Amino acid sequence: MVTDLPELRKPIAILCALLNCIVPGFGTLLMACSAEGTISKTQVCIAALQFGLFGIFLSYYWAYLML
């Protein structure tokens, strides 16, 4: 399973985790776009998967990884 997350400042990571629990995939997409350097295509793909029906469970797992 993909678990490589970009380094974020703690307040942004908390915001992304909360958004990911409320709207699955949105926090992951925000995390991918707010990281230093280039946007991770893997993170964007994971966010797209989380927007689906069963993505809520995947989004909770990624929220846990963000913190």
C-alpha cells in the first residue's frame, strides 16, 4: 500500500486530515498541492480514488497517516 506522504507543517496537516474525513479525497488533494516541490501524481490518483463510493475508508486511513 502507498504510504509515502509529503512533509507538511503541522497546522496544514491537521487541516488536510480534517477535510479528508469530511469530504473524502479533498484533504489528500490539498496535501498533494500544498507540498514543497512538484505535485505528486500518486497523491492525486489516491485522492481521485477516495472520491468514489468506498473511498471513505481509504480517506480515514490517509487522514491517520497525515497526522
